[in-house]
Amino acid sequence: MKSTISLLDSAVFQLTPTRTRCDLYIIANGKKEKIASGLLNPFIAAHLKTAQDQIAEGGYSVLLAPQAGSNATWFTLQSFVSTPEILERVYTIESEILQIKDQYIKPASSNEGNKPAGDVNEEEKAIVLYTPDAPELPSPSTKERNSKAQLINVLETRKTVLKKEQGMAFARAVAAGFEIENVANLLSFAECFGASRLMSGCLRFMNLWKQKHESGQWVEIEAEDAMSDCTASAIVHSETAGTNTNAAGKILT
């Protein structure tokens, strides 16, 4: 059942005696509610400094609570989302796409000196200056031209696949709780509890989201397909690895 608690006073991860698993409780307005159970390391020990410090003291519980009087409107159930890996996959794919684009850019000729690459247009790149003593360069053979065409075709195909995969990765991130409207709150959560990896992931994810939407380049994915894929993934993980799932249906591993 979905939790009715919105703004939280605190959250407690209650550890098992082996300190490998935990139960997550949220507290607000005198009410305490258990919302998730699962492995400790993927969500807490991996990237929350506040949790790491408390675990190092040898206790069996981890308390997360904003500073008193801070009016932490960002500290809600939506603060407890998946680990940063799901965000990192989005911009890791972007790096792969940029690498493919770099394959089309040939290094400027040494005859061009220190002229910035941005000042050289495509026509200039195609000009070869004649010098009397320079050996005549052979024209590319049909085999070479075909080989280049095949390479370009392979790169274009790979780029198309990556763009679709990136669109799906973005949809999975949103389905896991990383809606762009929630990223600012997650940044506040990360700053408060020392989640530097989450903060870095949210900032890069937000910047990439802006770039893609401002340029209209983002791959559109049907919502039902994305949600169907996410649901299938959640079922597989739940059945095979005991995935942490919260009351809102978001995976916490």
C-alpha cells in the first residue's frame, strides 16, 4: 500500500544482526511506517556518507534527519530513490555517442599551423595545396572508398542503437524516481547527507536533460513501453535477488 506520509521528520534504516540487510522506516507527525526491506550496501553504504559514519561507529541503525529548523521541504518519500547507477547509465551512453561523432572528425593538417579547428570549414579541409616538390598522392581506390562507406554505415547504425538505448535509460530513471521536477529535491538530500555520487549524477543528468530538450534531440519513448520494461525488470530482480522496493514501487538497490 502506498504511504500516505509526505513531508518527513526522519528516516531510520534498522540493520539486521549481520548488518547486511535493513528495514527502512519513515517518521512524520508521530507516525512510523515501514516502507522497504532489502540489502544494506547497494543503497546506504555505497554512497551516503552520513550512513557510512554511523555504521562505522558499530550501531545497528542509521538515522537520517535534516537539521532542526531547516524547513526541509525536500525531505519526502520521493527522496528515497534508486542508487546513482541508473543516472550514470544515461550519460555514459552520451559519452559513447560523442565518441562515435569524433570518428568523423579528421585531425587538421600540420600545414594549418596553430589555426583553431573551429575556424576551418569543410571546404578548407578538402583543399590540398600544390607544391612542386611534393610527391603526387594516389587517389583513393574503389576498395578504400567502399571500406570507408562501410565504416560510416556501422558507426551510424551503432549511434542509432545508442540513442534508442539512451532514451530507454532516461525512461527507466524517471520511472525509478528521478523525475526532472524532483532532481532539485534530490540535490538537497545529497548535500544534507553527504551523497556526493548522487549529487554528481543528478547534476550531470539535469544538464544532459536540458541539452536534449532544448535541441529537440532526445529520443522519444512511448511511456507504456518504458513502464512495461521497468516493471519487467523489477519483477525479475525481485524474484532472483530480493530487490529493495519501497511503498511507492520504486527500486532502492
